[in-house]
Amino acid sequence: MSNKIPIALCGYSLPHAMGYLKTKSGEASQTTLSPLGMMELVRTYDLEGIEIALSTVVPSFDGALIDTGISAPNWRTLFERYDLKIIADYGAILDNDSQHLKDALKVASDAGAKVMRAVLSHLLCGDRRRLEGGWLAHRERLAQRLREVLPVAEDLGICLAVENHQDATSDDLLWLAEQVGYSSAFGVTLDTGNPLAVAEEPIAYTERIAPLVRHIHAKDYKVYRCEEGYRLVRCAAGTGAIPFREMFAVVAKNGYEVLPAIEMAAQATRTIPVQEADWWEHYPPQQKAYYEAVIPFLNKHALPADVPYSSLWESGAGSEEILTEEFEFVRQSVEYFASVLENDRG
């Protein structure tokens, strides 16, 4: 049995270091962490895998694309040299035509990936109010795109694992699975923090979609009350409210070999406006029933509204300070999951 810690590290955990995000004042990191540097970091922590975009143009935040200026290496050779499992990253599946997604699946398969993570939209905070045409029409387009590309994924032996990226409810993901005929190439990347963004309790959400989960973004949040509803704030794993051990245990029963990836939340705070009536107008009535389970979760975990919550990035910190925090959060998270996963294996 491998002595490595059975978890991967996601490149989006280090957005400033990777060159995906400048400081609030527009300052870029002076020493951008390359994919090779990311692999060295993963090896330093003795992790089992890495999640990274396999393109020189990387989907970043709020729909932005970042040209890293780095030539695409021979990915398979690198991953084999470092003895790493790979989860490939893709952006939103409707941002490009179906051939673009098919080509990305081929690149990921050639690199040795068995899973490619993608997102369904650019929505954040569960806020569907500004989505042109509405969520249901968007969901229909997603189903059609998936039906176009999943036969290619099936032939390649790779799973396209769509993330609950602060947009999809558990029922949405189950609906998509049904629409694609429960294809063996369709799966879900469960982001452990994001059920809260659509007013669902994390364990209950996991229980509903567990048979579909093929990858996990192991992300923690500190939760703060606010007038609009509640805020979700970036933190190191183990210092927030997310019940990782319970969620991992639910997924472990689904029969797949699921390699979680540590992912720090975005530098920007996410405010979930569940107290605004028109936010709910874009959800079916069932969602309010799911929210009933969130209320005791908030009563247990949410910090008062008057407690300061802004990240260093939001507060306007400089590049060096943000870099130090990013790497420190990764270190703390690795230590936390090493303990959790070792106890569970032992």
C-alpha cells in the first residue's frame, strides 16, 4: 500500500501564486508557480495526486481566462516521473463548442487522467437572478451538450465530472444524470462547501448525489451571519464548518475510487442571500424544504455578523502577504487531511 497521503492538491488553492489572480491593487506575483513547481510542492507533501488545467489558457475567476504564457509540457511524462495521479481541469462546458470539450477530453485522457472536472456555469452564491434566459433553459442546454460529448468520453474511458460550482442543486445533478441515460462517463465533482451556496446542508446534499460522485473538492468554509443570509469565507481545512469525515464516509460507499483534492475557497467572500425573496423565485419549492436542514447547521456553526471576516486579499494586502497565507493554508490543510485520512484508513 502506498505511503502517500491519499489526497490531491488543486491548483486553484494557490490562485495568486499560480498567476490566476492579482492583488486588489493589480499586483501580480513576482514568482509565478509553474505546473512543474506545483508538482514539486505536491511531492514535498507526499500527496497522491494533482488537479490542474492542461491548457496554457486557464479558466480563472468570474469567467476570466488567464494566459499563463507557459508552453504545454508532455503531461503524461511529467505525471509518471513524479508518480502522480492526475485530475484534469476544464472550464464551463458551454463556453466553447462541443468539439473544444471533446478535444480537451482527449488531451486529458492522453495525459493519463481518468477524471476531468468541469463547471456548469459562472454563477456564484446560488444567485440565478441575472442568468439570461433562466436556469431551466440553461440546464436544458447543459444536458444537450453532455449528450453530444459523453460518447467520446466513454470511448476514451474518462469521466466528465461536473462540479456543484455554487449553482447546481442536488436535484439538478440527479436530473442531468437521468437526461444522459446515466452514462458511465458522467459524474460529479462534489465541492464540499458549495451545497451551502444553494441552501442545502452538506451531508444531506452528499447523501442525495453520492452514487454520482467521481471526484471531490475538499473545501472548507467559515460561515458568518449577515443581513442578506450568510457569508462563506475562505479558510484552511479543519478550521471551518464543513463535516469532511462524514461526507467522505458517505461517498466511500459508492464503489468508485474517488481521490479528493484539497481546494481553498476563492479569495472573495461569497454571500448567500437566502433572506431575499426574489433569490428563491428561481428555485423550485423543494429547495425551501432542503433549506430547513441548513438552519440548525447555521445555528451550530455560524459566527455573528459583527465578527470581521475579510480575507487578506479582500483587505488589500500585498503580494508577499497573500502568497504567505496561500501556502500556509495549504500546509495546514495537508496536515489536517493527513490526520483525518490516516485515522480513517487505520
